[in-house]
Amino acid sequence: MLYFFYYTRLIVGIAVLVGQWAFTHGLYAQPADSSLPHREASVGQQIIISMESYSFTPPEVVVEAGKPITLTLNNESFLIPHNFLLDDPSGIRLVDADISSGDTEVVTLTLIEPGIYPFYCDKKLFFFPSHREQGMEGRLIVR
Ligand SMILES: [Cu+2]
């Protein structure tokens, strides 16, 4: 399978903050049909995912195959580190990003193959269940 992906790491940069501001103020292009059930952007596929204890919001994201995707991952938990692990449909790890409490990471990638790509956080404290086992998982649906 042919995957083209690259990984950009920004440490709570001003660019991210400006990007979030622009997103929340509607400066990015919106899909023509706003009744779509999933968060989709027609240009650049800008997706913001909040990481909480223990969930991702939104837990399901639909994107288009072959077009760049920018994932802005915000760890909104207090004192709890999370990670964002994205696998392809066959289980090959594509993204492994550690995100400290209060931090933001931006990941850019392009997924060529349609399918369901699970994402989750596998952090775990001592004998407690992993964050994924506590519900911290979601899926990226590539069409
Ligand atoms: Cu976690």
C-alpha cells in the first residue's frame, strides 16, 4: 500500500493559536452542506480534535482520500498526558504523537486508501486500565 504521510510537530506555536482563532471565527472554508453529520472542511481538511479524560471530541471524523489532512490535537486534560495513535486499517501505525497536558500538536498527513483508521490513546497509569480501555478512542473514516 502506498501511503504518503509526513509529520509536523509544533510546540504550542503562535501559528496554532492563530489557526484555532481563525477556525473558531469561521475563516476557513466550510462545506457547502452544513447538515453533514461529521466535521468536514472542503479545503485542506482542517480538523480539530479535543483530547479529554477519557475521550476524543469528535470521536469520528470523515475525510477524503488523497487530500491533505491537518489534525490539530488539543490535550485539554488537567495534568494528564495523552497520546494520539493512528493506525491504518491493517494495523500499521501511522501517527504516534505524545501530547502533554495543555499542549497542542499539529499533524499533517494524506491518506490514499479509503477505509477505517482507528485512533486512540494507550497511556496507562500503573495497574489502571489504559485510556483506550476507558473509552479514549475514535476513528477516521477515509472515503
Ligand atoms: Cu490518554
